[in-house]
Amino acid sequence: MLSSRARHRLFEAGFRTVAATGADRWLTPLTRGRGLILTFHHVQPEPPAAFAPNRLLSITPDFLDLTLRTLRARGFALCALDDVPARLARGDGPPFCALTFDDGYRDNAVHAAPVLARHGAPWTLFVASDFAAGEGRLWWVELERAVARLDRVRLEAGGHPIDLPARSPVEKTRAFEAVYRALRAGPEDELLARIGDLCRAAGLAPGTAAAELCLDWDALRALGRDPAVSFGAHTRSHPMLAKHPREAALAEIAGSRTRIEAELGRPVRHLSYPVGDPTSAGPREFALARDLGFATAVTTRPGHLFAEHAAHLHALPRVSVNGCHQSAAALGGLLSGVPLLAWNRGRRLNVA
């Protein structure tokens, strides 16, 4: 299995090839859909540390600015997520782009909001209500912080022991990836328990990162004074919904919307599935979002929006702006749809 670093080198080489051949322009009429939804997480100016396995979730304010300038230069109209269903149904006008940010990080207000305001860009912030309350587990952050402190990583995952050195950044990256893969493959309760054990072994308290990194309700209310900002639901505790019983998934989705609407005094019309890949959200979750009356629900399945998505508004793909690929070539490729259609083996729809 390729390491994450090797995969990202391969992806970047692919983006450069697409740009060098001009395929991101001459293939666009075939590969670009009617529009797309971009996904962001962190926006912060600090360069990543040598060991930064979650760096894919963070871009700089300068790259966010470049993204917005490139969208305009390539003819995309920036639109609110509220407008996506109607734009899909109409099928006329320029290609559109909606901007979404997941989890509700403080740096979105500090570093992203000013860039977005300069461009007059509407955007949606998907809030996990437990994170806004200073609770919940940003377990991917906890895992990174624990491995950063430890010289050796020892745990059992799925009945199999993991015992790996973690002295250098390279060793730490390998240990992080081994633990991440093993725990993601199993039940979420075990994932949370084992990462909690690693945190305590590293002298860290699990469950404290949300209060440090995420916007609280007062900060969200202040951010919401900007009419360009809308809020969506991202569940209560950010679980991989498909791994939980139906009633638990329903409570996570509905409870999040109820809490956000009560705290912020604004309607919540859109849902983002946590993690959002096929192992975390599938047809059952799509049906729950539809039955609960959300206007749209978004995944992290990669792809542009085509006419066919008008009949699948609760299984919409998004294009992740990846912190490991902050280059003009990567951006041009993603906006063209060329690598995404190749990734999806020519399929426009991926809703199963």
C-alpha cells in the first residue's frame, strides 16, 4: 500500500500532467459539470510542521485567495448553497461554485472570512453542535498530537497489536498512518477508546481540542451577522453515521439541526455528512436527510455537479481543496473536472 506522501506525489504529478497538456482547458466541455461545491476545513497562514499528517485539511489564506481568483477567471459564478438546487434544475447560465467549510474552526472566522469578504463570496459553515459547545472528540487531531509526543506507539486495534517507533517525523508519520488505517476499519467506539488511551499515554486529555480549535456559540453568532454566511448541520458529535444504528444516526442529524437553530436563531437547510465517504454515509443516510427535510446534503465523494444530481440532492459530491496540493496546476485540474471524472471511472453519479 502506498504511503500518504507517495500518493500525494502521484496526485501532484497527475495535476502537473493535466496542466502541461492543456487538458484542464480543452477537455473541460466534456468533464466540467454545471457547477461544483468546494470543501475546506482549516485556513491558517502558519507552515505545517515536519510531522503534520492532517496537513491535507489546511490551506493558507493566500491559496484561498488564489482559489477565488481562479474561479472568477475560469468563468464560475459564486453562489450560495441555497441556490444550488435551482441552478441544477435550470441548467442555464455560467458554471457555478458554492463554498463550504466543515467542522466550524476558529481560523475560518479569523483567516478565511476576510478573504471571502474581499471577494464578495457567500459561504456555508457546517457546524458540529458538540464542537461549538466545547465538547466532542476531534479524534484525528488527538491522534496527531499524541503521536507527536510519543517516542513509541503501542496499542491494539481490531485484535491486532501495533508497536511502532515514533522518534523522527518519518517514523511518526508511519505510526500515525498505521493506527489511522487500523482504527478507521473498525467500530467507532474502539477508535475513540484507543485514541483516548494514546492521549493519556502522551499526557494529553482527550476531548479538549474542540474548545481550543472550534468556534463557540457566541463566536458563531457574531460570524452570522455577515449576510454572506449561512450555517449547516454537521451532526452533533461528528460520527461516521453509517457505522451506527439508524436511530442513533437520526438523533445525530436531527439533534444537531435543532441545537444550531436554537442557538443561532436561523434556519438550517443543509447537511454535511461527517467524513462523508461511502463508509460513513450511504443510501440510508441520504434517505434520512431527505426525510428530515434538508434542502441538500453533501458528501466528500469527489466530483462535479451534473444535471443528474438534481434527482439526488441529498448525495451531492464535493471537491476537496487539499492542503497537500496548494498549486495552480492542482486547482486548474480540479476546476476542470478532468481528474475527478477519471477518478470516478467516467461516472457522473456516485450515489450507491
